[in-house]
Amino acid sequence: MKTIQVFLLILFAFISLQAAHIHGGYITAEIVDVNTAEGKSTLNVACELYRDALSGGAPYDRDVQFGIYVQNNNGDYQLYDEVVVDEITNFGIAFDYLNQVTIERGTYRFTVDLDHGLDYLIAFQRCCRSPVISNLVDLDESGIAIQLDLSAEALLEPYTLPHFGDIPLTLVKTGEFFQDSFDLRIDDGTSVELEFVQPRQSGGTFDTTGPGAGSLGCCECVKPEAMMCLPPFALVAFNSMSADAFGVSNPVILDNSYLGFEGMTREIGVFQYGIQITSSRNGVVLAQQIFDYTLYSLLIDNVDDNPMNSAMLYPNPNQGKIFLDQLEILPTKYEVFSQDGTLLYTEEVSGSSLILETEVGVYYLRLTDERSGEQVIARTVKM
């Protein structure tokens, strides 16, 4: 483990006592009531935020401002409403690797009524991204702007936007192929397309010291003011000198057939990346969420040390029969879930192969060590 320890110690040497801690996040929403008589819809909005628990930065804020914007006839944004959330649902540690890569997960929630006939942009703005991230230019000034775009058509019927069940892939072994399907929960009748985009940025370190430090303020401040700091937000600059977060040396691609990504990171580093999730129903685009996250690529001494890789499935895609490799948590229970998180069936297995009794589609497999209770999420595609 000496390689990873030395690498992380070098990275953490640059950590200050500023609020540098954010690893990314996204905004999702559920349309829970449509009042056609009044021309309004009620939405439950959730912003899931991921935090680097080892960076020494500030904990989750307890007073967070969300801006809700609309565009005028000139295409310029103006503030429609602002919502202040004073508490967070903190799920605690969502991922930990030997107490050297530790990610917290928490969610801000609020309810809002929106008028029909308008397109909306909902945004959360703040400094500062985790200082261990290695693929960004001007990291101190690359605060985060998480945005959700909602079309007017999105408010006309109740449904839920895609949201993650499990925490996305956080750690891969440098130089080794990985494949991971995002655990996206998607309503029936909704089609989804993914594409890599540059994350949005807002906020900075202008007011990290002195009176009023960290209060709502300028667009280069710790907490940008929703009224002042309007969309469109600046794009994060990658040090690869392109819009590709992973650069030409690290061939990582998205695959919309199983809503995941795969490839290889040949370089040691911590890569910030963005994915735009476009949701449509009956051919009409309803929403675009920008998912902003961080992937560690480290020289793990043994792939079995990585809990995300402790169960490998092949072939993938498959025709119903899959084989397990590098699985050391026998005896095992496995559970098969549909894309919307519905448990389809459960069986006990102690061998190296499984038969999936399912229709053609995408399914998630959860393996559980009955002795320790440890769970490993592995995903597969049934053709």
C-alpha cells in the first residue's frame, strides 16, 4: 500500500483550511402534483452532494440557497425564485477505501410550486472543489455550479427524474480496464441519453477570511448570491487543454446501451468529469441534469483491495448466463433488480456461474456475503 499512501500524502499536502471539499453532485426532481386549473405544478427537489471527508474542508452547510431561473425573450436569465434550505439529510460515509479515499453523501431537499408555460433552470452554487482533484486548471477558482434544466412540458404530468440509487464508481486501478453501469433509477416510459460535458463552475475564495467570510455574496465568493450570479455558468477548464476530462491518454467512454462508462485510466490522478443526463418521454425532451463527479485512479496494490472490483462479471453483455471471477465472499446471496430499483428475485449461490431468469434488458446484481454482511454491487446487461 506504500504507493497509494505516498501519492495521497503528496496531494493532501496542498489542503488548506478553506471550504475545499466538494466532490460533485446533481439535482433531481419529482413532479408530485399538476394543477391545470391554476396552471401550476408542485415539485419535490433534491440536490445530492458528495463531499471529500478527508480534505479538512468545511462540513456540509446548513443554510444553502438555490436559485430558480427563467429566460426572457432575449435569451437572458432572470431570477424566478430563490429557496433557502437550512438542513441536510446526511447519509454519512458512502464510500471508504482503507480510510484514504472517503466520500460523504448528503442531500438538500425542498418543495416548490412552478407556473406552467415556462422553461426553468434550478441551480446550486458554491466554492470549492476538493483540493486533491488533479485534472482541473485554477482549482481554487473552480467552484461548483450544479444545474437542472426543466422544459415547460416537464410540468404537465407527474413523474420522477432519473436519480442514483448507489454511489457512482469512485475508485479504479490505474492501467486496468473498468466497466460500470450507473445505478440510475428511471421511470417507465422515460428514455435517457448520456454524454460527457464540462462541469459548470461558480464561486471562489474571495471571502474566505475576515468579517462576513462565507456569507452570501459576490460570484467569486464562497457562497454566490442567486440574484447576482445568473446563468449561464462558466465551464470548468481541464488541464488536458480540451473539453475531455480524461484527456487523450485515458480512453474512457460512455455507453448508452447500459447507461454506464468504461475504459482505462493510464495516469494516476483524481479526475473531475461531467455527464449530461437528457430525459425524454414520447420524443419530447423534458429535462437535462448535469451530473458532476470525481473518479480516483490509483495504483492499488491488489485489485481485490478495491471493493468496487471484488466481483467481476463476464461476458457483459450476455445471454442470461454470467460467470463470476475474483469473488472471495462466498457463500453468497444475490439479488436482481430492474432499472427502477424493483427487486425481481433473490437466490443463494455458491458457485462461479449464475443464470438470470429475466427478459431482455438492463439489470443490476447485488451480491452479499452472508457471513460478514458485506455487499458488492455489480452490474450486467442481458441481451
